[in-house]
Amino acid sequence: MLLIPGSQGLLAVKLSRLTGFKLGYAQLEKLPNGEKYIRVSGEITGDVVIVNSLAHNPDEMIMESLFLAETLKEYGAKRVFAVFPYLPYSRERAIRGEAFPIKAIAKIFSCLDRMYVVDFHLEDMIPEFPFEVVNLTAMEELAKYAENFDVKDPVVIAPDEEALRWASIVAEKLGIDCYYMKKIRVDAENVIIESAPHEAQGKDIIIVDDMIATGSTVVQAIKVLKRIGCGKIYVLCTHPVLAADALRRIFENGAEEVIGTDTVPSPISYVSVAPIIAKALVES
Ligand code: R5P
């Protein structure tokens, strides 16, 4: 298996070390008129894996990965797999005439033979993809990191009902209780969380969510938890997208630590998803 990193594909180096799969190279450039220039070099045979984080400049990265996948097929790859640890457009559902981009993304990448994603938010959309999607979870790795938090008798809090599916994995691994908060999303940057579970009162807290985008969810959750007298608050997420000043706002509101993974390279990407992806690649 050959691993080819995209422009945001640093994870490929870790994957190569863990799997022993060779690293390949593709020339990924932009022409003066803004179009892309992509060239693969060396002999392309067997299965090839594109590794790319699609978090920053998602539309650019989607097109780059698509052109790369088609080129690899053209020049001899038997099967092309993609490791997209963070798949963009994975929160939006369509209502009242809105676009539902993940459906288009599933079609756009139809030349792929398999896609590896991590903690994919719209899990129920996987059957819409015309190829195999392997949805891995980083929650056990995050839970291992949380074992070293300086907490006393903590509980895990999911800041909304959807996050319960990730938070409960962490809680189970740590052997502690898990509760969720009721959240109403107003728009992309604003959410309302009015109350916290009474079981959290006076406890140290580990908030668990799949991603931090604007940080509004975590900030509101912290505010409400502090209001009912919770102790230390730690935050875990798989995808630290961290738009604008998300991290600053979370710390200013009293988080002790905020920990994410390297599905999105960031200043808080302390936990690597490379071991779980490497294992999945080797087993495939
Ligand atoms: C959404 O439902 C997700 O699980 C996260 O709670 C959300 O994406 C976080 O976004 P933000 O940081 O912008 O509140």
C-alpha cells in the first residue's frame, strides 16, 4: 500500500511509521489563474491511500483530493482509498431549501474505493455513499488521555443530545457517569443551553463533543455548569476545528484544559488518531 499525502496530509508520515507502508509524493500546485496542477510520480500500482485533512479551506482540499484520486486511478492504482480524518460539511442537515452538501460530497468522491473517517457526525448518511466508509472513533484514545486529568469524582457531560454517543464511550472507558445537556442551535455561531443536569452539581466535569467549531457550544456548557457550582472543567473533542477565537473564549470561561486530536492539526492536537487509522489500514 502506498500513502500519498495531500497538502494537509501530514498524518501520512505518522501512518507510514506505524504501518511500514511507503510514502509517495504528488506535486500539488496552483496555476496563476487559480486552477490546480497535480502530477503523480513514480510507479503507481496496487492500492494507494490519499491522506488529507479537509478541515482548513475545505472546498480547495476537496477538489485537490478528488483530482488526486482520479489521477491515481488513471495512472495504474488498483484501488484508491482516502483517509479524511475530518470530513467537512458533516454537521449540516437540509431544511427549508438549504443545501445538504454531504450528499454531493458522497457523489463527488465516487471514484474512491473506500474512505476512512473519524467520528463522522452524520453517521446515518453513510449508506448514501457509493463506496465503503469506515467510521472510526477517537473517543477511546481521548479517554486514555483523560485518565491523567487532575479531577476528583468527575462526571462526563455531553453538551447536547447528539454528543451522547461519543461522551458515553469516554464515560464507559473511565468507569464514570455520563449526562447530557439540552442545546438549541440558533445559528452557526450561537447556541442556547439553559440548564445542566443536577447530577453534575459540585462535581469536576469532562465535557466531550465530536468537534469544536466556533466554541459556542462548549462556552455555553461551561457557563451553565459553573453557574450550578461545578468544579474543574476539562474538555475533550475529536476535531479541533477552532474557528476564529474559539480556544481563547473557552479558556476565558474557565476550562482547565482543552484536548483534541490531530484529525485537524491545531495547538491542542495532543492525541493522535494515527494508531487507530493505521490499525484499520493494516486490517483492510
Ligand atoms: C454539533 O452538533 C456538534 O456536535 C458540536 O456540538 C458543534 O459542531 C460545535 O460547534 P460550535 O463549536 O460552533 O458550537
